[in-house]
Amino acid sequence: MSWKTIFGHERLVTHFIDLMRNGRLGHAYLFVGPSGIGKRRFACEIARSLLCESPREVGEPCEHCPACQQVESGTHPDLILAARPDDKLELPIDVIREVSRRLALKPARGGRKIAIIDDADDLNDTAANAFLKTLEEPPPRSVLILLATDSETQLPTIVSRCQVIRFSPLPTEKVVEILQNQGYDEAKARRWARLSGGSPGQALALSDDRLWEFRSELASWLQQRSGNPITLAQNWKQFLEEAGKDAAAQRLRAVVSLRFLMDFLNAAIHQAVGDVPEVDDPAGQQAVAALASRWSVDRLLALVDRCLDADMQIYRRVQLTLVIDALAVALT
């Protein structure tokens, strides 16, 4: 990992290197943006830049010293990594108290303490309030970075104590480049990038064959003029549950599968107005043709808006069962 592996956020890289070189780095940041676009990697690179024992220059870690290696492996004693436990739906207060306790200790070897808190969207009110004092009066030479998808999901008191840094989705061509650098052929890279919403993480999630099986099931259902919404909802929820008990994994599947539906609807709009839709498989083309003949452009646009609402509900942790049931009914 190094600044060279940060793709699509070059402006922010320059900004933070300048802050470090000018001694103007803040004590608390809230990184917000879609999941899978590199917020955590960026935060870890800041930590490595601050803890490196032999930097090439300020803000440019050597990448080879013991501190750099420990940051990359997540074992540096002055780097605190926290996230929601896999068996929890919220980020519990015990985790936050442990972060505050470790931050209060003197640095072991780096002269600084850095805490990176993932899943900040999952902070409950009690845990967030317990963290306010640490955010307001952090230990000397400490940096706190919270990672979230949306600042609106955070308590105003959290947002007011942090500098909010917004990470934008990456251009499609940049996502294609990242996928090709990881060994995927151009055809797959372009197909996945188009559906990723500018998120390399979500694009990589599309390598799961089960996702494409569900897409075929969804396409078949959309071809039916009298498809049963209960059947669709049941199959959709079963597909999400196959991701395991981890709520984040289920939400990622929900987001990606929702992109399949939006892709069909957008393609149907293009076909309805005489454009050529970007769907390259027979099952998808048949679903798009069925949608374009069944509904007006206004109706298709309204369904796209409904999908965007569902996407926001997923990010805001609305129960997935409710989101899917309502969406299935809307499609009838």
C-alpha cells in the first residue's frame, strides 16, 4: 500500500500531503462517500505517512521501515483500528470506550496516535455521545478518522467536531483501469464498472457468480407481465441471506442487486425513446424489451426514482426486508 495505490482521489492526496508538510493536519476527520471507493485505504496511508520512521519527505512514507510494515499489517501499537463486530448490528459503546482508552496512552514508538473507526454509520447514539469528549479534547498529537457513507447519518455533534472530507465516486474509466490492473479482462472490467456506481469495491463484488445468477432470475421475473411480487421478494431476500449473517455483506448484495434493476430500467427508458440500450445479453435484452413495451417513460422514470430511494434506505440501515418488500410491490 502507498499513495501510488490511491486511485481517483489524487486531489485529496495532494491536499493531505500539503497539510502534513505545513503542520496543519487536523485532529479529527469524517470521511464520507459510497462504500468501496477507498476511504479506509486512504486513512491507512495517512497513518503510515505519520508513523513512518524513515520518510522520504514529510507526507511521503518510505514503505519499507518496520513502522510502515506494521501499519500495512494493522499491528502498529500506535495505530488503533476499530469497526463494528461481525455479530453486531451497531458499533457498541465498548468498542468506542476501548478506542478512547488506547488513545489516552502515550505513543509506544511513533510519537503519534492514530485511530481509524470504520462503520461509523453504525454508531448508536450512546456510543456516539461517549465519543464526543475524545473528539472535543483529543490527546496531544493524535488523529482520529471516522469512515462513513453519509454525514447525514451522523449526530450533528459528531459532524461539528470533525472536518468532513467527501470522497466522490470514481469515473467509469478509472474503475476499468483498476480492474484491469488486478488482472480482469477488459470486457468484464467494463461491464462491472458500468454497474458499480463508481465504486471499485462494488465492481469487485460483481465477480461473484451468484450475483449474475440472481440477475438472470430478476430478468426472467421482469419479463412476466403478471409476476407475483411475493415470489420476487422471497427470492430476493433469500439471495441476500445467502451472504451470511454479516449485515454489511447483506447490504452490499442489496446495493449491487439493486443496480441490476436500475440498469434494466434505464435501458428500457433508452429503448422506449429510440436509443440503443447498454445491455449485452439475451436475457437482459428480453427483460428490457418487456419493460419498454409494458410501461411509459414516465412510469419507468418513477421506478428509477423509487430505486434511488431504496438505495438511500439501504445506506441508512432501514431493515432490508422492508426495503425489498416495498420495491417488489412497486414493480407490479
